Amino acid sequence: MDWIEITIETTSEGADIAAQVLYDAGVTGVVIEDPNSIRQIQQEESSWDYIDESILEDMEEKVYIKAYLNNDEYFEEKLSQIKDKLIYLKNQNLGLDLGTLDVKLSSVKEEDWANNWKQYYKPFKASERIVIKPSWEEYSKKGDEIVLEMDPGMAFGTGTHETTSLCIQALEKYVKPGAKVIDIGCGSGILAISSVLLGAESAAAIDLDSNAVKITLENAKRNHVEDRINVIHGNLLDNVQGRFDVAVANIIADVIINLTSSIGSYLTPDGLFIASGIILERLQDVTHAAETAGLEIIEKKTKGEWAVVVCRANA
């Protein structure tokens, strides 16, 4: 299968905005090549001792956002949406340096893509206990760390993006032993697998992308939790039955808003809805929708330009 790599040239200031344009067009993950961000993280977080220094030597000083879209009958429509939104942003006086927002395209075969990006993916501490380890890397765990081995394939979901880390941190805080969890829009299965490794009795993982379903099953087996994860091919809550103690969704703000009206019927009394993929500009919209649906906001946390919201269902 051929994929199209979409590259947007921007700045550190514009990276999250450019990434959101791609998310809105339906990509399930992005790669942000920002040497300034890596340098800052290296200074602030000892958990990034694992970064290969040669990566910085090879990177340009410009910032690039990369994403991959299936080269199918919907590609031209999605590309047009991306370009139109970038033109709109260029013409707005946002008071931000967004860079050129120039777009470049290149065709990538799946096997080439799978090998090219691996140099950027190293063991990463996503929360106090969860360490995400690529399947091809070596890592010796420390103390009570939980090592989650991943190969995201074309499904993305490596754990390094702020929204995924925010979700994992929330799961670590709120998942209780024996809990039942559902991961809505599971991608590579990273959140469902994290939940089980943190003590959940079981997790359902659902995604509309058949490739994501395949990758989630493979990653569940890789972490020896396939007997505790039910992987479902469906759109959002389609084909989902039963109630859950925790629902987690790392998608985009508009989808989160739509979910707030129905998620309560899938939660146990006092069940929790952990939602991320929310750019800060949409945080108020999400919290308003949640409160309107009768959900109680118990926590909001931000990282960079992104937020996670934790809601409790009415008892």
C-alpha cells in the first residue's frame, strides 16, 4: 500500500496549530521535527537521556510537521481541506509566527516509512511508571517502572505526543485494580494496553481504521495482555456494549464534544471520561459541552498547547 507523506514547514510557535490542521483532516498521528523542542526537553527531563545525539546533528533548524495519508479516493479531498485551512491561517492576524506553512508531498511505500521514522523513536517515560519502549530497542526498567513495548506501524500512537502522555498520566492516576476500560479511537492500542498494565481487569479498544485494529492486536500480544483486551472494528462507540469504569479518547475536540452527549450511557455510576487531543483554543468548548451533558469536570491539565479533561458521570 502506498501512502502520501505530507510535510508542512512551520516554526516552534506554529507547530501545534499546523498539527491540528492535519488532525482535522483525519490523520491519526503526526511527526514533529523540531530541534529546539528536543533541546529543551533534554535540559528539563532526565527521562530523555535515551535520545540519540546524532539525530540533532542531522536535523535542520527549521520545524517540519509530517503526517501520512492513505493514497485512496479520499486523498485529494483531504489534501484540499489541509491547503485551504493553511491559506486561511496565513491570512489571519494571529500574532504568531507560523512560518511559511508551505506543503510538500512525497509518495512513501509502507515498508520504507516503517524503517525511516524509527531513528526518532527511543524509550520514553510517559508517566511516573509507564515507559514506552520501541520493540526494536533495549531498555532495563528501574524500580517499579512498567515497560510497555510498542510497534505503532502505520497506526501511529507512540506515546511521545503531549496528548498521549497526558492520557497515560491520567490513566495512571485514575485506573483502579479490576476496572473495565474502553479506549475510543485506539490507534496503536497504547492507552488500552497501558490501562491493563496499570491494573485494569480488561479493556476494549475500538477504531474505524482496520490497520489500527491489526496493530493493536499485535501490540497486545507483544505485551502479553491479548486475553484482557477486546479489539473492535467500528466508529467511536458503534458495536460497543456494556458499561465501563473509565473511557478514554485521544482524538480531536469536535469528536470529543460529540461524545459527551452519549458517553454517560456507557459509564458505570461515577465512571470517568478521560478526553484529550484538545488544543487549548478548544478547551472551553469541550468543558462546556461536558457540563451541558451533565458530566462533572474533576480535572483539567495542560502540556504545551494541548489539554486533557477528566469528567465524572452522574451516579
